[in-house]
Amino acid sequence: MKLSAHAFRRGGASICLFLALFLFPGISSYAQQTIRGTVTDEATQTPMIGVSVLVKGASVGAVTDLDGNFDLMLPKDATTLVFSFVGYETVEETVAGRTIINVVLRENVSQLDEVVVIGYGQQQKKDLTTAVATLSAKEIRDVPVNSFDQILTGKMAGVLVQQPSGSPGAGVSVRVRGVGSITAGNDPLYVIDGVPVSADNNRGVGSNNPGSSYAEQPVNVLSTLNPADIESIQVLKDASAAAIYGSRGSNGVVLITTKKGKAGKAVVSYNTYVGMQETLKRYDMLNAYEWSQINFEGRNNAYRDRFPAGKDSDDNTVRAKNVANQPGILIPPQVQPYLSGTAGLTNTDWQDEIFRQAPIQDHVVSVSGGTENFRYYASGEYMDQQGVVISSGFKRYNGRFNMDLQSGKLKVGLNINPTLTQHDLVNSEGPWFDEGVIGLALSISPIWPVYNADGTYNYDANAWGFAMTDFLNPVALANQVEDNMDQLRLLGNAYAEYSILKNLSYRLSFGTDINNFNRQFYRPSTLETRGRKGASAPIGTSRTRFSSNWLVENLLNYNTVVGKHNLSAVAGFSSQKENFFSNYIEGTNYPNDLVQTINAAGQITSASSFKEAWSLLSALGRVQYSYNDKYYFSAAVRADGSSRFGANNKWGYFPSASAGWRISGEPFMQSLEFLSNLKLRASYGVTGNFQIPNYGSVGLLSFDDYILGGTALSSGLAPSTSSNPDLSWEKTKSIDVGIDLGLFEDALYIELDYYKENTTDLLLNVPVPMTSGFNTELRNIGEVENKGFEATMTVQKRTKAFGWSFTANFSANQNKVISLAEGVPQILTAGGTGVTLWITKPGEEIGSYYSPDYDGVFNNQAEIDAYPHVANAKPGDFRFLDLNGDGKIDFASDRQIQGSYFPDFTYGATLNMDYKGFDFSASMQGSDGAEILHLMSRYIYNIEGNMNLVRPSLNRWISESQPGNGQTNRANRLATGSNGQTSNWHMDDGSYMRIRNITLGYTFPRLLVQRAKISNLRAYVSVLNPFLFTDYIGYNPEVNSRPDNALNPGEDYGSYPLARTYTFGLNLSF
Amino acid sequence: MKKIVFVLAAFLGLSACEKDFLELAPESQPNVNDFYKNAGDILNGVNAAYASLQTGSLYGGRDFQDLTEYRADNVFDNDPSANSGLRYNVDRFLAGSENTIFESVWRRLYLTVYRCNIVLDRIDGVEMDAALRNRYKGELQFIRALAYFHLVQLWGPVPLVLKDQTTEASRSNVRNTVAEVYAALESDLKAAATNLPKSYAAADLGRVTSGAAKGLLGKVYLTQKKYPDAVTTLREVVTSGDFTLMATPALVFDPKNEYNKEILFAVRFSLANASESHGLYYSSQIGDFVEPSLRNLYGATDQRKALLDLRKPTGTQNQTAVKFFEEPTNNVVGTDFPVLRYADVLLMYAEALNEVGYQATGDALTNLNAVRTRAGAPAYASAELPNQAAFRDAVLLERRLELPLELHRWYDLVRTGRAKDALKAIGLTIQDFQLLFPIPNSQVQIYNNPTGFPQNQGY
């Protein structure tokens, strides 16, 4: 047995599969009579290509050709033909001796017959008893983005899609019904053509720059998919739907189905768009003259704080005499000409220097077609997106081959998707001191030029002196640092399905996801080091990461209809395993900048490699029963065992059940003719979150070496994590009740859902007494609740020439911590600085901002004397509230919750219209009530006159008679009064409303283009993000410095702005 | 359900052995279940205890300096706006228990204790050379004592943990008395002095010697005012001949002359390995950080004054004191940090002798003058120090002149009862409770035991 298991792991399954493929010969039917006909579209009165024509009860069929014609041999006992086409109502025609049957198909306005993929099966929308959101290919076209998840933005109730960074290829945050986990990750499970893919690749190859402790945004592992290949996207929202994915279902499941070929003549398509991107929003910064004034004022105030008799007019010699050894009070000579108002001096807009108009283009060629027994879809894509920040970009080369083959009782299929993505990276999210180019461009003084007269980069802002903070030239950094990451991914799956009995089939499938990352970084000697003039020691790194994930599934499917009873069942067994291997090498002492690969490094300063694996073994089963299309019941269970779980908790069980009642099917409702559908749904389920560390249950040792003798390293090892054999998955119990309401033949369709999800056994790094040698320990403890309301409404109307539809959605989610560990009354976490705190405690939202409360500025000494204040507060400094009323300002206790990053509600709407050949669509979305911690204010709004400042700094307090707006502190290079203490002054309202997309298209008349052998030609223009309405000070109100950390969300410490994109596109098929 | 999975699995010929499939041990990191089994493991454990002293929280960075130098009257924080005054507030006695500097040091000291405890717990169960086992024990006992010595001086009564504890067990720790802590660390140091060799082969230079253990024990006695014990112990160090003063003060700190004969124990660093380096100590780009009152104390011929001069690395605005200067590579340096050096021992010996009984001439004066004359300062004539009090003042002054920036000043001020006066002289009025630091707020909350684990009074 062990042998076979090993053989199996080496790919025995695929051998099995292909053997099976050839073992079963096809079974052909015996035919007697020929039937012909034409199928036309009711609305356009044109022939329809690719309509499936099936003989009812037999496996014989045909597909209409280019002119809408079909012919087939009718078996002897056949009586009825079934005509079907995606998006059209299915028509059954009795043959009744005819030999020519012409059929008119009508577009399906009802959503109820839509087939919804639900994981290990599919279901008609009308039969759903759980909360599933869907999006079809038509709804995701025309949007010029590099990954499909960006298209989901604002489209589905209960699915919050945020783009914290505008960097091409950066991660997108998808949250289904709030945030249930505090530390174990909140990303949904993505299942691509039945293969659950691992979120572990989001990190790419480790995202830090050498020596940096600030994480970059994760890469988007979904950007390897070509959005044009996607047929449909379903999101399983409630636990009952997601429970079939057991220990991975609690954050919701996103099912992605790619396109299949349709029987018929091969259709060759070319879809393309080209466009231009620009920054959607910028900061309003001071110019060089305005900044110089504040620089001067800040130094005068610092001077007079130390020498009250000092005058503004004192020159540096006098100042130095009055206050020794304090460069912060001197006036830098470079600032002097600006103070005297000399015209025409350097006045650099650094944002202009690092941002650009960036082109984007995408080309997809696809071919699809086949016969009734063999269908294929193949596509190739090239995408090139340059970033709006100089030197950033993303390219994708993507191929796909999908095919299905049916031969009698055997069906086999194969999907293969190789992709190469190339990320040209720029450190854009990091703070200025971490070489983040955006943070630098905002902070560096506008008095410095980008280039010197001789064309070299200007570094005068570095090691300037005068207690001026050192800045590197952001343009030099962006252009000269080479940082490239390539990802090669092979995503594939194959299956074989055999009908054992009429109602029973067996399916064996094999999936794989192989990723190879390669990242090369080089920082040349021509760049200066911060704080140090002249050439630097070059630093290079080379990183690779290889991961392979394989999945084997065995499923038995049973379907039967007995009278009005409809029963389907699935049972299966699956195993999945992922292996990683990564390398990291860092070197320095390059002889020159000519050879930048790591082999040229004279000294390797750091090298490491890492190997990890996880495995998952599962059994699953589900039964669905309905009676007379009125009463629905469903129950499912999954058992998961994983290597990640501690020895005492190896297996978890995840049951679920749901029921539905289609009231509109009852006789007593028939009199209400306007009511086309009314269904009540309720579900309950248990899911898990297994995104816990691979070896979290085992105490690990880490290297900590020492120097003995001369310079020789003596290796040391010490425990770095404690053991917890009880470690297990997080559990989410959820209930969902919903109503589906269709009126006027579903022209108006409304779905309402209320849910409540309780996540227990939260994986927490629980603080432990430091006397134990650890500061935290990973444990399953505590409870979080998410409850909310979702509504979706669709109105649609179609006349012969004019059609329109309007869809709107609304979601409100309320997040609340119910309990934490015993002895852990709250979790305080620090963000970008040690004094910036978030609190997670019972009764409050996860990761609420927790800070002192500022209340304007002290206008004079009398106001200071009259109220508790920090020791060195002076007029013009912040007045902090004495929240606990103890008569002193103490930043440990004088804090309170100041909102959170969670929006109160989000909404979205889409309008589609078409008239004759024209189509128009517009969508908008918005979010309300989120707060953002704009930590950049620490620098560009601190009024020290050191870094450049945002324009509202002009409202600062200058004197008692010139108090500004009374809310903004005085200029002071050596700040007093703890103005820099992170408080609600650094917070900003993150509410926004955004027009997401506007598209206008035109489909050329068929008769016109047919002469050029073109079957369809459509051209469109589109604008992505045309308008953003927000009061937020920064670039992007969805910003989040640490998107995968639930404990301290919503921080803006410099972020890559989103783009507005203008595109022109063509859809062409032959 | 598990059985069903099994049957299915077996039926399909897939996975025979669930155990094999689901039990994956970490491959890139050792785990505790398999470790501490042989002499090599123990050696790695001992080295990691030394390495714990290198962190930025202790001898590798600024946090420790904040508590023991900035807090005292030798240096000051000149950048109140940095980090919203995080460090400035420690310097100016404004910081409360939430200030993360306190937690950083507390955490690392207990982590150091833990690394010693876990090896000391397991070492007797490992088959190895008995002499080597004793040496390893001695090294760990010294490091543990050093950590507790800091803990008890900074926070007073602290939990005394001498065994590897589970995290659960550690929740019931309480604050032991100061006397209990001192008793434990005296016992550790006595054992270490016996267990340890006088010296090591060149490749092991930097390990704790018996001389270092005795030197530290002398300091522990002195701090507790056990003067006769201090005299006995320190005399052993002075008469051993194992240590001497360098010819000039600058030579002690010369990066090319590390771990010289004046060093009893230093925390070692190296520029050759990026992970074993540290940033320049006391580096600032704002301006001076040395109290003018200290600079003004040096006589014209005193070579130690120049060690406090500020120096900038090439091309930068940063500056640090010459004492710890080395030209950085990639902004880091590899200078060792002296924990205990012979000049300190001589001054402690002189102080202890004087406390036992003033003598106009004798070893006390000789040793005090040895330190002075080495630095180019004039020797005291015995008439200049006519009584015990005058000598006491002189030896304390000498400690300030000889040892600034070396993390001794705060402890010296507290143990001699002079902290309030010294701080008053630089314009800071403090209260008695501020002679101890606040226990990190997070720890008080975790224990949530106001009787067994109270916050220090006043905070």
C-alpha cells in the first residue's frame, strides 16, 4: 500500500487518467431520419450560431452553423428536440413527423434558469438555498485591469473588494462578509476550475527590501489569470454553501470557471484594448517658497523656545552664540533666497517627477469550437501595463487550453494554463526612511532640483546638515534600483467521468498549481546611502521560490428524478499537498555596477533557504432534495485532516444544512400574477480557517549566532516559538436567512439576506508573561461575530431594439469581538510607529484605532495653565483631552477608540443599456464610514518645516492674534507639546463614492462585416475610475499598509495611487 | 468519519498511511522535541545565551542606554520630536509604564534568562565531558546572573525564574523580594567562579572567565553594600594578574585592540558578519548629547576628555563619541561593548576598601590613582582626600570620568543614593519612586495579580 501511495504521488494519477481515456471506446447511435432547420434570434431576427440541438433522452445532437442551420440524424424512437443556448430560453419542439424545424429563440430575462457553480457540482439559481453571488463573463468584460478580482469591486453584495495599492500586479483585498479572523488571514479560498489554489503564494518571494522591516504590498496571485478566459465567477458567501470546502471555507469561497468550447465551427476571436493611465488623485503640496517660509518660522520658534529674546532677524552667528550646538535653530543658507522672494528659483513638483502617463495594452487571441463530443477553447494573451509611478510595470504572457471529450459513458477533460508574469517593482509603499519613492517625493523639499546642471542626480537633500532630515532623490531611486520579479505558473487540471449507471457517475480529477518566482534586486553604487554623501556600497539580492501543489479528488455523483421528487447526492475523497522551497542570497562589495547578478558580489552578507510543506486529506458528502420545485433541502459534511493541525486535533468536521420554500409555487399564490417568484431560504453551517502556520504547533528553534575568537561565527540555537499540540483551525458557525423576490416575470428581482457568523477558536498570538522566555504564544481562543444585511436589486426591460438593466447592491456588516483569551482583556498592537496603537477587545471591532484625542491648539499660556497638558506644551501646540480625568495627560491611559477601517456600509450599482448596435454601461461603487490613519501626516503635516507639507499647513497657528483655523499646530523644528503623538488628528474619513467605469460600445451590423468574413465586430471606448468623490487627504481611500494583518489595518504610510484609465478596445471574431 | 475516509482511501489505492501524509515535521528549522540531546546541541544553546546579549534592546543598541545613561546625568536625548518623544520621555522622567523601551529591555533580559534556564535544565541529562559540562554551566550561570543583576537594579523585586517553565506555569509567577534575587545571583556567580577557567584558547576568546565572574560578584556585593565581601572578591581579581590597564584610555576602545587585557567581559560584535554588527552607539545628527557638566569636569591633561569628543563618519551628518567610534560599512560597525573592565574593578576595589575603613594611604588610594594617572590626570595626594567622605566623593567622581557611556552611571547614582541630587544639578527634580522603573504595562495586565505582581509604586 505504501508503494502505491508513493507511485501515486509521482503522478500515477495522470497516467491512470489517460489510460482510462483510451480504454473506453465511443458508442455511436443508430440513426434513421434526417431533420434540418434554422435557428434565429427573436430580437435581432438574425441566424444564431452555435445553438445546441439535442435529441431528448439520447446522446445525439448537433450545433447550428454560421448561418444558423443544423441537420441531424434522428434516432428511431426520438420524439422531441431541445434547443438551448446560453442566455436564451430553452425551447423544446415535438418532431411530430416534421423534417424541417425552424425555431426562434428568445433571450432569457429571467435569472432563474442560470446555472450556478456551487463547488463539487452545480445548481440552477432557482434551486439555491444558500447565499451565492454570481458574475458572468458579460459583466466582467471591457474593464482594463490586470486581474479579475478588481472587476468584482462593488458588483456583489457582501463581497468587499478593496485595492489598497495601485501598483500594477499588487494584491487586491477581497473580504466576504466582514473579517472573521484576527490573525489567520481573511482571504477567501479561490477555486479555479475545481482546484483550490493556495493563498501562500501571495507573498511572492518575500517582499522586503534588504534591511527593511516594512512590508510591501503582496503580489496578486490571481493576476496570472487572463480575465478574458473567465466564463463565470461565483462567491459562496454563507457557511452552508462554503461548508463543502470545510476547513478552508470560513472566509468564503470564490469559484472561477473558465470558458469551454462550444460545439460548432471554430470561432477565432481577437480582443484587444489600448489605453493610457494617469494618477486618479494627488496631494496638494506646498511650493518651494511657501515651504521655505514655514522652514524659517519653525526654526525661529525652536530658537525662541530656547532663547526667548531671540529675534527672527538674528543671523546664524548670533543664533549659534545664544544657543550652542543646536543646528535646528539655524537658517539653512539654501533657504535664504526663497525667504527674500528671489524669483525663478528651483521649485520642483516631486509628484510630477515620479508620476507619469502610462500606457496599457492587452491582446487576446482565442479559438474555440468543436463537435458535440469534442469541444475546445484555446487562448493566448499578451498584456503590458506600465505603472503610473516611473519604472514600475507589469507584463503577462498567458496561454490556455481547455478541452472536453465525450465518448459514450466516458467524459474526459483537460485545462492547462501556463502564465509568465513579469513585475517591474518600485518601492512605492515604504516610508521615506525606507526608500519608499512616494513617501520621499512627498517629503523632500521642493527647493532641490531632480538633476544637477551636468545631468547627474542631485543629492543635496542628503546629509544636508542644519538638523534637516536626510532624503534621497526619489527619481534616482526609482530609476536606478533594479527590482524585477518573474512568476511562472502552471495551473492545470484533468478529469475523467464515467457513467456507471444511468444516475450514477464517478469522477476522478487531478489538479496542479506549480509556481516559480524569481526576484532580482540591485541597488547600484551611484545611489547614495541615506545620511551619507558619496557612492554607496551596492547591494544585490537574488530570491527564488518554488511551490508545487497537487490535488486528487474522487467523486461519486448520483441524480434521480422520481415523479416530483428530485434528489442529487455527491460523495468524495480528496487529498492535497503543497511543497515550497525558497532561497535568499544577499551580497555586497560589487567591483562596479556593470555586472549586477549576485555572482559579482565580493561578499555574501546573507544567505538562507527554506523548505515547507502542508497536506490536507478530506472526505465530503452532500445530499440535495427538492419536491415539486417548492420545497428544498440540502445537507453536507466535510472532514478535513491537515498537517498544520496539532497532534491532539488532527481532524475537523464541518457540517451544514439549508432549506428553501418557493412560496410562489403554492396554489394559493397563483392568483398574484405579478409575482413571478418568491422564495424563502435559511441555512446553517460550520466552516473552518486553516490559514495557520505550517508548523505552528511545534516549538521551533532559530539560529542566533555569536562572535568568539577573532571574527569567526559560533553558531547558536534557541527556541523561538513555544509548542502547542492542541493547535487547530478556526471555526465559523453561520446562519443565513434570505428572500428571493421576482416581480413581473422577474423584470424586477430582489434578493435580501441577513446573516450572523460567529468565529470561535480564533488563532491568536496570545501574550504570555515574558518571564517564560516568550512574549506571545499561538493559541485557539476567543470569538468574533460578523452580522449583516445584504440586498441586491435588478430591474431589466427589453424591447426589440432597446434593452436596459440596472443592478444595485448594498451591504452592511457589523464586526464585533465577543471574547478574547482569559487574562487577555485586550490586544494592543503598534503600527508604523511604537506610539500608534490599535485595540482589539470584546465589544469592539477588530483592530479599532486607539489613540489620544486632540482638541485643537492652545491659543495662549492661560489656556495651557487652565487644562492638563504635556510638560513642554507651548501656545500653538495641541490640546489633548484628559480622557480619564486624572488631571494629567498620559498617553498610556488618555486614549480612546477612534473608529475603525471597517466601512459602515458599501454599495454599488451598474447600468447597462443597448440600442440597436450601441451599448452603454456605467458602474459606480462607494463605501461609507471607514476611518483611515493617515500616518503620512506625521511627516507632511507636522509643520516642522523640515519635510515638505500639505497645503492645509497654511492654516497653522502663528500667534495668538493669528491662530489659523485653531486646529493646526504651530511651526517648530524641535516640536514641543507632543504634537507628533499619533492621535485622531492623524485620522481622516475614508468614505468615498466612485464612478468605477463608463463604457460606450458599438457592434457593427452583421451584414456589413460579414463581407469581410467577420462574424462579429464591436468597438468601444471606456474610462476606468473617471471620478472619485472623497474628502480623504491621501491618494486612495482604500489604502491599507498591511492588507493581510487584521489587527492594525487602514494605515497610510505612503501608498501607490490608483489610476484613471482611458481605453479604446475592439472585439473581433471570425 | 475518519474511518470512512480511510476505507475510501484504501479502496481507491491512494494513501495508505494517513500518519505519513498528515504528519510533516519542519525541515528548515530544528524543533524542540529533537534538540538538547548531545554536547553539540548544548554548545549551540550556550552560544545563543551570549547572542541574546547582542540585541538592540541590550548591549547592541539604544534601549539599554536610555535606561542607564540617558536617564542619568551623563548624556541627554536631544531630539524630543523623534518617535513622538518615546526616548526623550525616558530621559526626562516623563515615561509611563506603556513606554515600549521598558518592555523591550524587560523582555530581552528574561529571554536571556530563559535561554540559560532551558540549557541548565537539560545539560545534566546529556552525555558529555564532565569538565566541559561544568564550564558550560558556569558560562550560563554568569549570563543569567548578569541579566538578573540588571533586572533587580532596574525594577527592584522581580520574578525569580530559575527553571524552564511552560507558558501556563509562568502565569503564576509573582515578584520575589530583592533579597531573594540577590541571593540567587550571588549563588550563580559563586558557582560560575568555581566552574569557569581563567582563560580560553584563542578561538574561544570572549567566553566568560572565572575572573569575570568574580568581578561581577564583587559588583553585586558592592551594590548591596556588602563591603567586606566585595573587598575579598575584588582583591582576588586584582591580585590574580590576569588583567591590566591599557597604556592609554583610547587603547581600551581601539577597534583593532578588542578584548584586550583590560576587558573582563565584553559583548562581542563583528563587522565581518552583517548579522553580528550594530549601528554606531550614541549616534545623533541633531547635535551634542553629552551633558556639558560632564565635559567640564575633565582636567586639561585628562585623555578621557577626548573620548567624549564628537566624530562624524565620512560623508554623514551623524556624530558619535570617539569612545565608540569606528568607520561604518553600510551604516554598521563591529565594536565590542565592554560590560566589565579592569579600571572599573580597580575603582570598585578602592570604593569597597574605603567603605570598610578609610586609610590615608594604601591600596584604595593606589588603585584610584592608577586609574587617574593612566588617563594622564594628576594623582591625588593623600592630603587631598583627608577622610572617608572625601575619598568616597573622589572615587565616585572618578567613576563618572572613567566610565561614561558604558552603562554604569544610573546604577552608580542609585546605589550611592545620589541620583536625586545629581539630576537636580542638571535641572530635573525627581521623586524617590522614580529610582525604579515602571514594570511594563503589558506584563502587569497579563498577570492581573495586584498582590503578587503589583506595579512599582508611583506608576
